[in-house]
Amino acid sequence: MKENNNAVQENRPKDLDLLNKMKNLPGGLIIVPLLIAVLLATFCPQVFEIGGYVTALFYEGNSCMMGFFLIVCGSAINVKQVGMPLYKGVTLTATKFLLGVVIGMLVSAICGPEGFLGIAPFVWIATITNSNGSLYISLSSQFGNATDTGAISILSLNDGPFFTLVALGATGLASIPFNSFVAVLVPLLIGFIWGNLDAGFRKACATAQPIVTFFMTIPIGAQTDINTIVTAGAAGIILGLVSAATAVIFFFTNNILLPKKERNAMGAAIGTTALNSAMTPAAVGEADPSMAQYVDMATAQCATASVVTLFLCPFITAFFDKLMQKKQLGIYSPEGWARYKVDPSVPAPAEM
């Protein structure tokens, strides 16, 4: 019997584990389907014109998939998170939103709708206001505490296009109809309400999110030319560097707003661009047709920026964490030497 089982296992096709491989690749769930779709659209565009389910899903399906994605995002917001996690989530979300709006307005005022370095004002807003929630959670396990991790339930609100649409409508940088806000808010609320009433639904949405992200990216890439990706390279890198640099601002503002005992390096952990920010330009273009001309380039720029911040943010957060440890220990202080003698893993004051 054992030999038969071994024979059956040997005859089974090898598990390629493609989904996990893409998840482990920085920005893989967005970059991989985006590149596949762009290549097909450039060299074999007729594959998207088959009609029926193929065209509906892979070429015209962005709006439907975005609605589904917003339900998934809403389900991750836990209403039971109160107290310090709630306070941290609100302050992080608010400061990130406000900075994105300020930068977008400055770019618009100085450079006009064409933007700076070919990066339109709404792209600056989309890039700065969104943050990489998965990376934030990972960093909180090393540089934060349970209240920092709990803040993600509020910080998750900046996933997707909602805050970008709010910012554009409030600043007048785009003409966003009220119905567009409602259209974004309704699926978000559905996910929020259902997720808080049904833990099983929340868990199912968390499991489904990688799949939704993958297939949501394909219609965006299907309408993008490969030349757009190449052209956006330099601008996307600059966008990512600016987004990563905002970690410095968030580090200081977050610690100013927090009680002394809660201060840490986690403010810097939101100096990122969300991997799903690449979907935001399409939502903006749909809400305001005058923005449609920027969508293809903006999509590539946001995708590039997300990868840049994914690499840089952990190093920036670690730097500030080490800086705070030095301050807490005190350079050449008796307390610093006492801690070093008890725990040699703590840097000696003379080495700081």
C-alpha cells in the first residue's frame, strides 16, 4: 500500500506554487499580471478582443473587479479596535492624507495639470496618500507593538482610490461627481459591515485578496502600451524616492502626536506607496474623463513607485529605530553601560 501511495505521489504533476512565488516577489501580484497584460496588448492585442467572458473580464472588467476589491478592503477594518490602536490609526491616516493633498496642490499650483517631471498632480496624491499595509504589519512585529499592529484596521482605509477621489474633489484638481464617491463608498461599507458581523467572511476576503489583486490588474495592463511602461521608468523611480523620503516626516509627526511611552519608529513605516495604488488612476479616469489621458502613464508610475518604497522603507524604519534606541540608552551614560553588562547584545554606549 505504501509503495502504491508513493507511486501515486510521483505521478502527480509538480505543484508550481505560482501564487506564493508572486506574493514573495516585491510587488509581484501587481507587476507580474501588469507586464503579462502589457506584453499581450502590445504584441497580440487580439487576444482581448475575443469577446464574451474573455473581453468582459480581461479588458473591460476593471470597474467590477475594483468594486470587489473595495469589499475586501472594507472587511479588513475591525470596528472592535479602540483606544490607542484607533488613535494611532487615525493620526497615521490623517497625516498621510494631508501630506499627499499638500504635495498634490503644490505641484498643481506650480506646474499645472501636466505636473512635475511628467507626474500629474493626482498621481502625487495617489502615491503619497496610500501606504503598503502588508509591509506596515511586518515592520510593526519588529519595531512596534500590538497597538501599532492594531492601527492597520484604520490605516486600511487608504487602500484603493477613495481618499484620492476625496482629495481631488476637495481641492478642485478634478471634477469628481458625488455619485462617484457613493459608488466607491458603498462596496467599502458592505465589506466593513459584513466583515465585522461575520469573522468567516473577513477571513475569506483576506484569503481572496491576492487573487482579486491579480485579476484586477490585468484589465489595466490590457489598455496600456509597453512604451508607456518604459517611459514611466525614471519618473516612477523619482516618485518612489519622494514617497520613501516622506517617512522622515511621518516619523517625527507621529512621535509628536503620541504619548512618550508609545513613541517608536513606526511612523516611518508608512513612508510607502501601496502596491494597489496602480489601480487608482483607472478609477480617477473613470470618475473624471478629462483625466483619462494620464491613466496609462500614471498606472506605470504608481507601480514603479510602489516597488521602490517596498525596498527602501524597511531600511529607513530600521535606521530610526536604532536612533531611538541610542537616545533611550543614552550615549556614555551609566544606564547605558548597565544595560550593556546585563545584555551584551545591546550596543555599548561607546559604540553608539
